[in-house]
Amino acid sequence: MIEIDDVAVELGGNRVLDGVTTTVEDGRFVGLVGPNGAGKTTLLRTIHGVLAPDRGEVRVGGDPVSSLSSKEASRRVAVVPQDTTLSFDFPVEEAVAMGRHPYRSRFSGPQSSREDTSDRERVRSAMERTEVGDFAERSITAVSGGERQRVLLARALAQDTPALLLDEPTASLDINHQVRTLELVRELADEGKTVVAAIHDLNLAAHYCDELRLLAGGEIRASGDPETVLAEDHLEAAFDTRAVVSSHPVTGSTYVTALPERPAEDDQAGRVHVVGGGGTVSRLLYVLSAAGYEVSVGALNEGDSDLETARSLGLDAVTEEPFAPVGEAARREVEARVREADATVLADVEVGAGNLANLRAAREADSVVVVEERPFDERNYAGSDAAALYRELSERGRVVGPDAVFGAVEEAVAESETQTNVEME
């Protein structure tokens, strides 16, 4: 659908794109990722034909964009820009109906008798899919930035093109509408539309896109599926920062966690004990270890996937026999590690009679981070004793979702170190 051949673009004396070559097949959702200034927006504008390349060529549907009239180009490619500023003061419905302009001899409002049934149906459908119908009569200048972003997406859908370009489509949206927007774009690709989107959130890009193009310094540094493109060495070279790449524990998609600078060997980041099991903390163990923390974990049964991860990382682990409950000796070992740790993490783990001792041992912690993705009563198989222990740990700890664990650990360790310094003084 889209072919980009050796494209170079210079703006203000700076080479923004330099020898970019790639193709986007029909019905694929391709994400453009990379640091600020990498050339993502410039590449989108070049595909659309707004910018003429200084070298190379862009073809859409087999034809050079430069050879297409403005109306013909608009019948092939629709654009949702990052800048949602609109200077006119039309109602939202009329703004959406502007997407039908390439198919008319001249623009007329959506309520005009001269507008055919097909146009009205496409406008109505676009507004319904983007959930902007409730404020159809409001002025486009009176809606919020997030609402305006959805109006522009509706306009692009009403344009009914085989290809769709989006520049940071979730930038003005809250997390709820970010997910809804990308779910809709994913549906459009599944229905056959070709989509290219610049997306700053690597994890959203990995979850929703079929393929990624990693841009840096005006060049494509990596191209392919998210797992291939978001490799740690690629990210370090492009973003000049350290990151850990793993699988999200819930979605299974590639997941990137940026890390702070690694501390010097004689300046350990701190001690963290992790209570997990059943694969709930494998990614966290990797992230904490890579960040320079001294990590211990357990108690875990032999054969547990979290234990396999801990051993592959060379971490200190308290173990029990396969399928055996956490015994007295193991509980004492866990308590010792909890007391030595600057912070203890209690994962979103199922609790039964066999591992209830881990919760009891966690009571020894001065600082607790409780990871909660599911309500505890949905994973509590040990009755009221477990519920009381969990409530106690939650009330005196930090309760966070899985995406906020690393930041919570950083805060907990910093507070513990501050408290230790005060006591020493």
C-alpha cells in the first residue's frame, strides 16, 4: 500500500530524514517509534505529500504521491494530526463531515439536501465509532483537547480511505480513551485498512501494532515485529538509555521498562525481597536485578517459573519441595531476608494454606509494596486469616498496580535508606 524509497528530507538546514526505505503492506498496523526529533512526524507528512522529499520517492497504491492531485491523494490517505487546533467555529458534526470533501464538487453541511445518503451514513458511522455523537452540535472550538482528537479521528474515518496516518493519536487522551482509540485503530486494520501511526508509548505500540519502525537520527534503525524491534540493544542505541524488555504478565505482549543509570559496583541500589509465585514476578525480578538492586525471592516451590527466573539471574531464593507447603524452616529464612531488605514486594499472587506463611513473614518488613491487579478476595483460598494479613500489609504499605511497581520500590528503598541514616546519626 505504501512504499518509501530512499527518502531524504532537509528542514531548516538540518537533515531530518536520510535514506529511509520501507514498505507497509495492505491491512497492516505499523507503528513509528523513536526519540523526540527522530523524524516520525516528518515521515508521516512526507507519506501524505505535504512535504516533498529532497531525495527519493513515496508511492501510495503504486502511484507516486507527487503525481496525485490533492483530491486524489485525499481519497487514498487520511490523516489525524498531532496538533488538534482548529481555527473555524463549526459544529462537531460539520467538522466530521469535512472528511467527505474529496468526494464532492464543493463542501456542504451534513444536513444539506444536496448531500447524498452515502455521505450522511459515513459521517454517522464515523461519529458512532469514535463516540463523539453526544456533542455533535457543540462548536469544535468548545470541546476539550481529548474530544477534539476523537473528532479528528472521526473526520479521517468519514474520509473512507484505504490508508490512515496518525501522529501521536493518544497524546491528548486519558488512559481510558487511549486504549479505546487504539482498540478502534486495531479494529480498522483488522478490517483491511492500512495504518501508520507515530506512537511515543512503546508498550502501547508493542501491544497494538503488527510491526514497528524504530527511527533515530533520521534513519530506520530496526524494522519488524515488536519483539524484534524493541530489543534492549536497539533501545539503548536509539534512546541512549537502559531498558529491560520482557513479556507483560497479563497481555503477553512485549513490555519495556526504562531503568535509571546503573549504580557503581560499590554503591548498591538497595535490597529488595519479593514474595511471588506462579510466574507473577518473573518480569519484576529481571527489572529489579537489571536496575542494580540486591534481590531475594521466596519462598518458592521447586519447579515454579519464578524460581527458574531467579536462578537464571543468579538471585538469592528461598525454596521448598515441589507442591509442599512453606514449612517452618523456610518461613524463618524468608523472615530473615525480609528484615534485611530495604523494601518487600508482595505480588498479585494467589494465597492458599501452602503459602500463607509468606504473608506472615512479610509482616517483618519495615516497608511493603503491595501489587494489586485483582481484588484479594478473588485470589484468597486461605480464609479470614489471609484476609486479615493482607489488609494489615495493605494499610501500612504502598498498594500499586503492576505498571507502578518499580517506582514504588524506588520510593520505598529511598525512604528506608533515609530512615537508616537518621538512626545512625
